[in-house]
Amino acid sequence: MKAMQADRYGGPEVLREVELPDPVPGPQQLLLDVRAASVNPVDWKRISGKMRLVMPVRFPTVPGFDVAGVVAAVGPEVRFAVGDRVHARLRAPGGAFATKVVADMGVSARMPEGMSFDEAAALPLAGMTALQGLRDRLGLPMSGATERVLVVGASGGVGHLAVQLARAAGAHVVGVCSGRNAELVRSLGAHEVVDYTAADAFAGQAPFDVIYDCVGGELGQWTARLTPQGRYATAMPGVSVFLRQLWNPVCARKVRPVMLDANAADLELLDGLYAQGKLKVVVEQRFPLSALAEAWQASMAGRTRGKLVVTVG
């Protein structure tokens, strides 16, 4: 099989195209002929070495966690069948940026009718991070919500899905993005949009019950905008978030890191919302497998609307 491999820590320049043996699925695994994989910041951050204390990499490695494809073979305990269209958020060490990959059954789901491979690859990591952040860390009910919810980074990979999930839950949603992305965020269901580039961006905005920070901004500027009982969560937790969790019990009730728990049940829930027309996956740009370095550079620029996808099959 063809794959994009890294053999040391570094930037996009360490990626190279290689030929590797086809992987073999275990008892609870399925082998996918990959059609698409999506780029997430964690992909290039792991290879950069910035996360080596929490996510060390054993080289050589094929990076990538989000994948969509067609089942080519299954282990004896797998509920999928050859020919099924499936997407997954792979467990470490990943391996999505290849023409074939093995996925665990527990993190895989059949794609709903009408979903493209590009959309299917773009959804797992970002979608589950959005869902788990709102539902599990921030306590937002998934129906009948009445809270004012602020989504920071509302046009990005996690953010554009969080806007839609909060709106579908019934919350009043305010999205934070640049002015050029305001119409996209409104089209996804935000009741209001805050242009963070404006001098008086939050003029007239009341405090928020829930703030979901999808970009990892300065903590104090967001907690200051909470109601007395408000909650803040970040999908990009820095050291300060974990220190406050340890040292300040009051802050720990307000400030919550989001750590992804990949599982098939949540992926199937997201697929159901897609099938109902309540969730749209925005793919801004597509790259061939051989241009993965270019896709990483685009992700590193930090201006992506929705997701970046690598097309394989």
C-alpha cells in the first residue's frame, strides 16, 4: 500500500511517500480501502514534537486519525461486512494517510445514506469533540436547552459543528469568528455572530451561560464573560487550564478541558443528525495524498473554514 510516513519529529518536510505491506485486521478490527482522510491539528502537532510528553510518537509512523473508506476484510468478531461504507476515528498511532488502514470496531460506524467520503472523513474527531464538549463537559442538554451559548472559533473544524449541535439542542447560539466567515456561521444556525477583529466586538452582549472555546484563547477573557453559574470548556486546553483544575476548586467547576473519547455510539449519533438534515459538514479544501505536506501547511495557518480533507481512493 501507499502511505505518507514520518520517520522523525519535525514539520511537514519530514513526510515522505512510501510503500508498506498491507495491514491485517485483528479479531475486532476491519481493514478499510481508504477513500478519504481529514487533517486535524493534532496530526501535525504530534509529529512536531510539541506533544511528546503526553502523546509520544514511535517512528516511523503513518499519521492521521480520521478516515473513511470501504471495508475490504474483517476480523471474526466484527459486525461489519465487506463492501460496507465506514468511517472511524482511529486509535493511536493512527495511520489514516494511506491507501489501506485497520480500524477498531469500537470507533467505527457505517456512513449514512447520502454522506460523501469527504464528509465522512471530516466528521469523527471534530464532531465527537464538539458533541462531548457541549454535552459531557458543559452539561448542555441535547434537547430543550435554554442557555446562551458562545462558540469561539465558530467557523473552524470543531466550532462549525458545535454551532449546529448547540442550535439543534435549542440553545441561543452566538458564534465568534472573523468578519469574512460571518455568513457561513449564520448559515449554520448561529443567532448572532461576533466579529473578533472589531474593536467593540462584544459591545451589548450579555454574559453567557456556556462558552465553548474551540481555538484555545486566553482563559481570562472568556471566563469574565460568564454568568455567575456559567461554564467554560476548551477543546485546546493549555497548562493553565489543568493547573486551575488542580489548585482552584471554584474554578474547576467553571473551567473544563475537553479530552476526546472516541467511540462508535457518539459517531452514530452524529450520523443520525446528519441523516436528519440537522448537521452539515463543511469541507473547505481537498488535497491528494501526495500533497499531505501542503494540507498540513494550510492547517497550520489557522484560517480553515470547516475541514481540510485528503482524498485517497
